[in-house]
Amino acid sequence: MESDDRTVEIARSFGARVLSHPREAWVEPARQFGIAQCQGNWILIVDADEMLPPSLARKLQEISRGDDADIVWLPRRNIWFGKWLRHGVTWPDPYPRFFRPGAQTIDHRLHSKPVPAAGARSVRLPAEERYALVHVPGETLADAAAKTWRYAAIGAADLHKDGGRFGWLSALRSVAREFVGRLVVRQAFRDGREGVVVALMDGLIYPVLTWLRLWELESGDKHRAANEGVREALLQEWNRASR
């Protein structure tokens, strides 16, 4: 997605075929594009903020030599602020990232779930560190906050397009359910301060911003017009005062 660091240079130095996709605010459109370009017998999806341990690579090579699966779900270690978070909704956090071409489809929408093809055989790797992708989603709180707002705006736009409507009661219920579910039910507090911070970001701030952005989208130009009306009224007051 038009990377401006050394990603392309490094990839080509290892013999990779590099394709370009216009930069998007979320990854799914580029994933769709990339999957369509794949030429091998298996596809592995690894995001820019993820890495594979050698033990996982060996396991996937072993699976690819057999004929027992079409889709492989990988556990994922989420590292926030230098700490592996095991609670909340962060472990084993399985994703179907290794699959045969045509075994599943991925929609272009934010956080859309892959849809397995009819008859596709799925297996899940054990929730063990040696088989887990390593995910380091942000270096700082500022990174996390910027990503939270970006995703909230995209999610709200999708809801608005699908006819979703803002309601205070619905919003409060949704936010409370998500935050309490992460912090208390799934015990994010057991990961210490880091776990509580992530529960606040993903379970409270993200849904609140999503609902508020939906409210703003429903309002259309009403807020902008109201602000302009206040400015215009003040200008008229100054005009009268200067006569």
C-alpha cells in the first residue's frame, strides 16, 4: 500500500514479487487484492505489524505437505506496550491466516470475517506460544489512539451505509456490554495496567467514538450549517454596531 519505508527494497532483495495497491485506511481491500494475485498452493497472510516464529513456519510447511486441511487457524500473541496480553479478548485470538486458494473469501469491509467455501476443511493450531503469530499493533499510546479513531470512523461509515441508526439507549447498552465484557468477564484486569488500558481503548473509547461518529453522519450538514449561522449572526451584529 505504497509503503514509504524500506519494505519494498527488503522484500525484493529476498526475491519476493512485490505488487502495489493504493493506500487505504484499513487493510481488507489490499488483502483482497493480494489474495487474487497469489500463484502458489497455499496463501499465508501476515500484516505489517506481525511476525512468525520459526517453529510456526516449520509447522505450516508440515501442514502444506499433507492433505488434511484447507484452512488453518493460527493463535496470535498480542503485545501491547511491551507486554503479552493473555486476557480480555487477546488470547489465543485465532485467525484463519493460512489457507488454500479458493478455500475462503475475505470481504473488503473493516474487520470483516473470512467466509469458508463449502466443504473447506478447517483445523486450529494449539494455543501454544511456538505456534502463535506475534502481533505488535502499536509502539505508543498516540499510535493506538490514532488507529482507534481511524477504525471508528470507518466502522461508523459502514453502519451508516447499511442503514444503522444512532440511539442513546442502544449506544449505552452496546458500550457497556463491550467494556464490561472485556474488563470483567474476560478479565483484562489480570494483565495489569496494560490490560486495563487496552480494554479502555478497544472496549470503551472505540465503541463510543463509533457511535458518536454515526450520530454525526446522521446529522449531515446540520451541525456545520448551525455553526455557520452563529458566525453569520455575529457578523450581522458587528455590522449593525458599526453603523
